[in-house]
Amino acid sequence: MIRSRHLLAATALALALGLSATPATAQRFLPIEGKFTTSFVLTPTATPGVFSLSIDSQGIASHLGLTVGSSTHTVDMTGTPTVQFGSTTYIAANGDRLFAHYSGTASAPNASGVITFSGTQTFTGGTGRFHGATGSTSMQGTANLATSTGEFAFSGTISK
């Protein structure tokens, strides 16, 4: 009986102080989508068939507005399909940053030097309103190896 009163008193005190066993706010996921154009530089590495890819992008995305992006990827063309992975920083219209990691595959270039790619982008945090952001999107696009330009789009969810 005394133990029950102590437990009841401790529970009442915790509730009075705003403490609980569950978080006060659960993560809320919202839809996000974007469409971007790119310019890129593909540079050979010391490993044959493996390249470093630097990508500058500009476009518009929900929750970011007009956005610029900067990506550094590794492209491994030694197998089929080509594997691509790396990181991106998106800078929103107000200067907030959203960090992401990309992993995907790409086709071999067609006769015009155009490849298609697709993969998953995972959000890994950011600054400002994107601090602690999580979520992921599916991404698809094309890149023209002859002109070093391309485009991509993504769609998925983000927590804020």
C-alpha cells in the first residue's frame, strides 16, 4: 500500500513536470518533391572504371522553394549496372541547408551519350528548419555525357 502511494506520487509529479514515457511531439512526415537541372564534371580516379562526379543543380522543391544543390558522387562503371553513390547539400531560398545521401544505378550511355539513372535519396539532417530532418525519396533522371548536363526529379517524404 505504501509502495503504491509512492508510485502514484512519483507518477503525479512526473506528469506535473511535463514528463512522460512517450515523446511530446512525434516526428511528422510530409510529402516532398522536386525537379532540377544539372551541370556536372566526371573525373577519372586512380581506379580504372571508377569516376568522381561533381554536380551543380538548380531547381525547385517543396519545403525549400528555389534551390541550388551541390553533390559529390562516386560512379563505378566496372559492373553492370553502373553504381552511383554520394552526398548532396541543398540550399533553400532562405539559406537553410538540407543534407542527403544518394545511392542508385545508371544505364550504359545510348548512342547520343545519354544515360538514365534512378535510386534513393535519404535525408540526413540540415540547418535551420531542416535540423534533424529525416526521410527519403525516389529519384530518377538523365545525364548527357556529351554536354555534361542533365535533369532529375524526386518524390517522397521528409520530417520537419
